[in-house]
Amino acid sequence: MRLQAARRVCVLTGAGMSAESGIATFRDALTGLWSRFDPAQLASEQGFRADPRTVWAWYAERRDAMRAAQPNAGHHALADFARRRRGVLTVVTQNVDDLHQRAGNTEAIRLHGDILADRWFDRCARLPACATHEAEPGRPPRCARCGNLVRPGVVWFGEMLPPGGLEAAERAAAASEVMLVVGTSGAVWPAAGLASTARQVGAWVVIVNPHPSEIDAQAHEVVRGTAAIELPCLLSMGADSS
Ligand code: APR
């Protein structure tokens, strides 16, 4: 009953949250034609500068997969909970898809950006700033004036998290009475530290993951199952055991 009584619930989600929507994790997606690429080549500023066309093609394929995917029962269970218990739930995600938002958690905090958003690669050094861009098939759009490139709005290796997101996530974890950690390996920081932040303030920490994670020791309870199966049970009225 803890979840139903809690005045503040924080949920941290990772790639496993979207697995049952058919979205392969970044590493799992490096198969077939992409298996010869190093992740850092496809997800870093240096990699994009060296070969913008290849990196753009990789993200175009990921974007198509994410647009075609649908929120699963786990995303819907979180959105239903938020609708029933207004102001209680904060979703913090490491995922760059928009499945939480499409399910109804429009305020979900995106620690690692948004793959469907475009942004300029370089800060424009000259005035007038980049304003227009042209797309050539298979290439990233380019500013017609200065040649600046468009890149996807995700956080690449070695980059800072989007401003404000981590602070908001830390505030939500520190205010939580229940912290759910769903579908994350717990290997990527600073997101992985949110479970211990919550635990330190006395929150009840529940991990939902079919496999062991690196932060299992932070949990009061580990639910060994998948997001789409376990979240509807945990979050439905009167049916949760945590
Ligand atoms: N339900 C719940 N958890 C699942 C499911 C599922 N259906 N399927 C897999 N998992 C778990 C795995 O057991 C694993 O612990 O999801 C986790 C996925 O781990 P990672 O792929 O390492 O993803 P994540 O922890 O989210 O990685 C964090 O790293 O690659 C970057 O930007 C990427 O934001 C991501 C970050």
C-alpha cells in the first residue's frame, strides 16, 4: 500500500522501459550494418564532426523506429497513476524516445535529451545567427548561410546533461516517499545516483527489472519482472504490494 499512500512518488526509467515497445537499446541496435561502428563514433561530437552523414543516417533509423513504436502497458500505467493522483508522480527518464509523453506523462524529465528534436551542432559565431537550413537526401540539414549542421537533440558521450533536468530530478528524488527504478542497468551516472538520493531521505525504493542491476543494493524491494507486466500491477488501485 505504500504507493497508494505516498504523497510524492519518483520514477526513474531506462532503456528496459521501452523494450516491450520494441525499441532496442543503443547497444543492441548496433547490429547488422551498424555492427562495425563503435558507439562513441555514432554518439559523440567528434564522431559527428568526422562523418556527419553516417551519424545522421544512424539517428534517422533510430528516429524512424521510435516514431513507429507505441507506449506499452507500463507507460500507460504510469500515465494513469499520474491522472488519478494529481501532483504526486514525477517521471525521470534516461530514454530519448517520447513514449512517456505520448502515454500522457507530458512533464517527464528527460535527462538524456530528445532524439526527435533537431538542434544546431555549432554555436553560430557570426551574425545573423543560423536561421534557415536546407536538407539534401541522406545528409544532415545545413545552414544555407554559414554551413552549420543540424544534429539530434540527444546527450552524446562526454556532453553535459540538458540544463535544469538533473536538478529537477534530484529534487524529485529527494522529495519522494516511494522511488521506483524501472528498466535501467544503473550503470550510467548521474541518473544511477537518484536511487540512493531517495533512499537517504527515507523513501521506499523499488526496482523493477527482469535482471540484476548495479543498484539492486539500494532497493528495499526488487521486482524481477518486466515493466509492461509489473507496473500495471504495482500502480493499479489497491493492487500494489509495495
Ligand atoms: N522491463 C524492465 N527492464 C528491462 C526490460 C523490461 N522489459 N528489458 C530489459 N530490461 C532491463 C535490463 O535488464 C537492463 O538492466 O533494462 C536495462 C537496460 O539497460 P541499458 O541498456 O544499459 O539501459 P540504461 O540503464 O537505460 O542505460 C542508460 O545509457 O546507452 C545510454 O543513453 C542511454 O539513456 C541510456 C543510458
